[in-house]
Amino acid sequence: GARRRRGSRRSKGLPRRAHTKLLAMVRVVAALAATALGASSSMNPIRRVVSMLQMMQKKVENEADEAKALHTKFMCYCDTNEAKMSKKIQENEEKIPQVESEIKELKGQKEQVESEITAHNSDRAEAQEAVDKATSMRAKDQKSFEAEAGDIKANLDAIRKAIPAIEQGGATEFLQSRSAARLRKLIAQAQSLDDSDRDDATAFLQGGNSIQPGSAQIVGILKQMEETIAANLADITKTEDEAVKSFEDMKAAKEKEISAATKAIEVKTGRVGELAVSIVEAEDDLKDTGNTLDEDKEFASTLKEKCSTAVKEYETESATRQEELAAIADTIKLLNSDEALELFKKALPSMAQMSFLQMDESEKEMKQEALQALQQHHTSKAAMSPYLSLVAFALKGKKANFDKVTKLIDNMMSSLKKEQGEDDSKKEYCASELDKAEDEAKEHENDVKGLKAKIEQLKDAASAVKAEIADLEAGIKSLDEAVAEATEQRKKEHDHYTKTAAQNQGALELLEMAKNRLNKFFNPEVAKSDDDLSFIQTKQLKSAGVIAMLTNIQTDLKTEMAEDEQEEKDAQAEYEKLMETSQSKRKADSEAITEKSGALSDAEEGIAEAEGDKKTSGAALLAVRKTISNLHGECDFLVQNYDLRKQARDDEINALDKAKAVLSGADFSLVQTSSFLTRRG
């Protein structure tokens, strides 16, 4: 009675699952004990029951080992992935401020370089403005110098004509020339002469009689003036040469500054483009890192929750299994005790008559229990799976062979486990391939973004180069037009000079003929056709004035012709210098166009190459996306229903396992024993 009470208390404390199994086990024990009454005295039916319980105990222990191995593997997966995710999250959390700092630094560098480009543009503009301003001032100074030098040279020319004329006694002829008028004006303005010398020289040039021709005093005054004026010419010429050299040095220095600024602008403009691309890439990296961090945190949270749930479920199942093992162990101990054996010896003979009638019913009950174990895993609304239906059909047969049914169950359980293994492999394959495809898609997306930025940069560079080429071509066109206009102007000026020189030469000859004609009448003794009459002093008062006027006109005309010739030479020299400068400028601009055309060609080739790469990356991206779509079509149903399918298979395997456990208690040798006992009766 005490033992039964302890058993009752233990049964009340068992979990529902263990208690149910124990009740089923007790029913099997009772049936087996009842059918063992007619066995020979050497056979102990209780031993058969204990053996079956020991088999159940071994099976539960094996299930515990398998569950422990699976739990250990899953916990290893949890620990490994939690560590990986924790490390990855930490890395991304550390990476985000680094990338943000990098973006800030890149933007600062870009702003700095752009500021430097602005400064270079300003310096270049200032240098160009200084060159233009200095060139304008140099042109004015040169014009002023040429005017002053020309005036000084004219004064020297007048003095140098006067000195030999006075020394050779031709002062009268000289006094009637334009040079004498210039000389009179020069002496009146000369600050280096004292009043006495100025008065004497002025009186002489006005035709006074106080100073006789050939006077050494006048010649000395003029030579002194010649030295002073020549020295002044030399000084201003030296000053002009120094000014020209200073201008050339300044211009060279400024042009060097302009060239350096231009080169710096080109280099730093390229650097700005590179920094812009780097900023875009860094911002994309920051966005991707943020998205990855959010996904990793969500996965880590889900993983932690699943792992925690798995631990709790394993602990619950382990506790239930331990209670089940304890119940089986207690039952084995109870049945193996000497008291139980003695009790069964006394009790079993009295039950021999009952076993006879119960034998057929026992087999039916075992079939019915097996069917019930199968039917517990589907509802009335849901159809039984093909595997369970096949076993149920076999159990319903009147001549069902338990060994064949058990073998069928083993085969079906093996098939179900194989299908589950295929689902596991398929799920792992889908996850791996989807991750791989998504990584490839992200890589191609980054490539496309980078190529888009590169194409925009190259297009901007190409547009800038095109604009520069257009400016250079417009400059060359304008320069060619200016050269053509200057050439046409120079041609007209030369034609005018040639025509004017011919006319002046004709006028000189006509004047000479007029003087000769007058001399033939008024001065027959000096009349001649070829001799120069410029220095012949005519003494007849009646013709002297007219001939002197003709001589003055000739002198003025010769002076004008000399000035025209000098102007023609200067104009031609300026034209040649302009042509040389224009040619150099045109050559430099043409070379720049060639160089920039090469750069434009490189940029266009780069654009074409980048477009091709972009197209290739886009095609690859489409292919990867198609692969992802196909994978989703192939895998989504399995992934979404994996847990349901796995649970369904586990339920089926569990049902088959229970049915097998029920059928394992059937022993047809007992049927033969029953027949033997019947014959004895």
C-alpha cells in the first residue's frame, strides 16, 4: 500500500507528456503479463516487459544525446554568429564616424582647393592686368621717346648742316633753309647758352652783319650745342633702353606667374573633380554602412531572441526527458524487485483463463493504439499525409504483418528525414546564393554610381576644354583679321609713299628745271643742266629772290621726302615686328589648340570607355537582379514555409515513431503459446 501511494504521488508529479507515455507503457505491460500466463515455467514474461522498458529507456537516452548534440551545435552557431555580429556592429559603429570625418575632411579639402583656384584666377588676372597696363604705358613712353628723340635728331641735323655751311662760307644759302628756322628756335630755347652767345647766334641766323661768315665764335657755339644735344640724346636713349629692358623683365616675370597660375588651376581643377568623386563614394559608403548596421542590429536582436528561446525550450525538454527516464527507471526497479516477482508468480496463474480470451483483443488494441498515434497529428479538416495514410492503410488490413509495417515505418521515416535534409540543404543554398547575389548587385550598383560621377566629371572637363578651344579659335580668327587689316593698311601706306615720293621727285626735277631756266636768262654764265645750284650765290638782285624761294622750296621738299622715307622705314619695321609677334601668338594658340584637342580627345575616349563600363556594369547588375528574382521564385516558398514543413515532418516522424513503439510491443510467439495452452485445456 505504501509503495502504491509513492507511485501515485510520483505519477501526479510527472509532466503530461511523460505521464501519458507511462500510462501507455503500463497498459502494454499488463497486456504482455496477461498473455504470458500460459508460458512454460522456464520463461519469465516479466523479463520481456522489463526488456521492453529498457529498450524504451535506451531510446529516450539516445534522443537526449541527439537533442544535446543538436542543441550544442545550435548554441555554437549562436555564440559564433553573436560574436561575429557583435564584432561587425562594433566595426560599423566605429566606421561611421570615421567615414563622416573623412567626408568632412574631403569637403574641407575641396573647399580649400576651390579657394586656391579662386586665388590663382585672381593672381593670374592681376598679373595679366599688370602686363596690359605696363604694355600700354610702355607704348606711350616709347612714342614719347621717339617723338623726343626725333626732335633732338632734327636739331642735331640742323646744327650739323649749319656747321659745315658756316665753315665753308655757305651761310646765306643755309639761312634760307628750314633747318635755319629750326636752329633759330633751338638757340632761342637753349638754356645752356649765355645771353651774349644767344644774341650773337641769333643775330647771325637773322642775317646780321655783326658776325662775318666763317666766324669761329658761331661755329664754337654750335659745336658746344651739338655736344650738349648729342649727350642728351645719348642719355634719353640709355634711359629708354633701360626702360625697355625693365619692361621686358617685368613682362617675362608676369608671364611666368601667369603660366604657373594657369598650370596650378588646371592641376587643382582636376583635384577638385577627384575630391568630388571621393565625396560621392564616401557618402555612398556611409549610407551603405548605416543600412548594414541597422540590418545587423536587427539580425543580432532576432538571433539573440531565437537563441534564448532555444535555451529555454531545451531546458524544458531536458527536464521533461529526465522525468520520463526517472519514471521508466522507477518502473524497471519496481518490476525487478523480488517482491514483484513473487507477487507475479502468485497472480499470473489465476489470470491464465483470461489471457485466452484477451489475446485476439490485445492485437486489435495495439493496432488501434498505433492508428490513434498516427491520427493525433492531423485534424479532421486536414488530410493525413501520404506517409501516415500508407501506414494507416497497412494497419487496417486484417492480415497485417507487424514486422513489415515496422519496416515500412522505418523506410518512411528515412524518406522524411532525407526530404528534410534536402530542404535544409536547399535553404542553406538559397541563403548563400541570395547573399552572394545581393553582394554582387551592391558591388555593381556602386560601380554604376562611380562611373556616373566619372562620366559627369569628364563631360564637365570636356565642356571646359571645348570652350577654351573655341576661345582660342576665335582669338586666332580675330588675330588673322587684324593681321589682314594691318597688311592691307601697310600696303596702302606703302603705295601712298611710293606715289608721293615719285611726285616729290618730279617736283624737285621741275623746280630744278625752273631754276635753270631763270639762270639761263638772268645768269647765263652759271646756267647748266646737271650741276647742283644749291650753294651758288646769285648776285643779280632782280632774280635772287625768286631763285632763293625755289631753292627754299627744294630744301623743304627734300626734308619732307627724308621724313617720309624715315616714316616709311619705321612703319615697315613696326609692321614686320607686328607680323612676327602675331605669328608667334598664332603659333602658340595653335599649339594650345592641338594640346587641348588631345586633352578633349582623351576626355571623350574616357567618356566612351566609362559609358561602356557603365553599360557593362548595368548589364551585369540586371543579370544579377534577374538571378535574385529567379532565386526568390525558387526559394521564397521553401524559406517562408520551411518551419511549417519541418514541423509537419517532425510531427509525422513523431507519429510514425509512436506507432512503431506501439507495434514493437507485439510478439506473435505469444499467440502460439495461447494455442498451445488451448490444446492442453
